[in-house]
Amino acid sequence: MNINWLRTFIMAAENENFRKTAEKLYMAQPTVTAHIKQLERDIGTQFFSRSGRNIVLTEAGRRFLPHARLILSNYDRGTHDLLAWEQGYKRKLTIAISPLLAASILPYIIRQFMERHMDVEVIVQIKESMEISEMIEKGEADLGLLQMKPVQGSLQVEKIKEDDVICVCSHDGGDLESSPPIDIHDLFENQTLFTYNHPEYWDDLLNAIHVKYHKVRTMVVTQVHITKKFIEEGLGFSFLPKIALNRELMEGRLLEVRTPWLKLPKASTYIVTRADTEENRLFQDFLGEYFSY
């Protein structure tokens, strides 16, 4: 059995169309057909039946599909492990991290860690905070960096840093030095407030805002980088962790707005693990030095 036949079979089963399968695998459609026929001949059964221009998995195809995926997964993991060993890696650390942290602190941290521990292969998966704790619990990642405290009691959780949350709006194009300060009351009364771009602090923050502004117009935008883009385009304003705004503030693309009457929250970062492994300890010790926690 050829491993490429299995790869073609799985893609064809997911698309139920040989033309789409050929496009996604960057091969000619006759090659897709040949792979399927060779696999069927090797196994001794038919995996697809025709339905107009499309193809449909037979009962045998549906039964074989999970086995094909498992075979391909094991093959890919084995070849990856061998290549990593040949490149000098002796250990592996899979880190799941939220998009905000990935875009702000991750590049520097990973570079410094890899320079210090050249025998550790680092694999990074970008996931939302809620997904990260589930991945750690299932053993799909070794360690997680996220922005909300997990509810799973089986995980080891430690807060490693806190960041200021600030109010930001777009630059109107005027002279920053001569322009009057931006009035937060004007923003609440005339612009849209983008909310829930951070998983932890928005409920309490909105409650505090609604005490003074009962009819503030809001829009849920769940990604920090999308929120920043919307603000830059002049579509509204928001409250974001300052760690995610350093470049935009420095370049003047976003402006910080003072909120003297509103006590702003902190944005927390947590490290989450399930098992006490040597690789996890190495990374935790490194973060302890970096953040001094």
C-alpha cells in the first residue's frame, strides 16, 4: 500500500469530488482516479460510487476512512519525529497560545527559549483561550498561555503577568501636540464601543460603563487584531490590553484616551499545564525569569 494513495483517498472522501481533490493536492485529476483505483485494487473493495458529477463513499469506504486517517497520522508523526531527531532535537514541547499573546510576546520569548535550549523542538498552536485549556486537558498540548483562568480543576494554573487595560480610539489626522485631549464622553455618546475582544474583563467593565452611559452603542468583536483594525479605520473605540497596542501607540495610529471616572481592569495572562514534565519545567523556569513572577 502506498501512503500517497491513502492521502488521496482521505481528501477525496472529505470533498466527494475528484476535481476538488486534485486541486487541493496539486495533482492531475487522472492521477487522483489512478490512486483510488490502485488502493481499491490493493484492498480488494470499492470505496466510492458515482452520483452525477460527484462521488459518494460506499459503506466500505466509510468503514475504512477512520483507519486510513489513523495510518496516515501515525506515518506523519513517525516521519516528523525522525526528521526532528536528525536535526538534533531530543525533546518536544507543544505550546498552545492565544492570538493576542502570539502577536505580542511570543516571537521574542520563543526565540530566546530556543537559543537557550537548542535540543527542544518547539511546536506552537494558536488557539482561543477556551480551546487551550481543553487541549491541555486532552493531552493535545503540553503547556498553554492564555488570557482566562480555566475552569478545569485537573489543570495546574498560575498567573504570570498582569497588563493595564486602556481606552483607545483612532487618530483623526490632526496635530497630536496642538489638538485638544479626546473627550471620553464624546466617544461614548457618538461612537461604537467594540466589546468582548478579551475573554475575562468585559462583563464587569460594561456594568461600570452602563452606570453612567445607559444607551452606549456596542458591537461584539471577539478578536483583538480585528478590533484594532476597526478602530484604525475610524469605526469606533475600545478598551484593550496595553501589551497589544505598543506599536500602534508608538506610530500614532491609535490614541490613548483618559478615563478619570472609570477604574479600568487588568488583563491577566495564565500558564496552564497538566503534567509536570522536564520540558514544561524548562519553559516555566524561563518564563519566570522573563516575567519575574
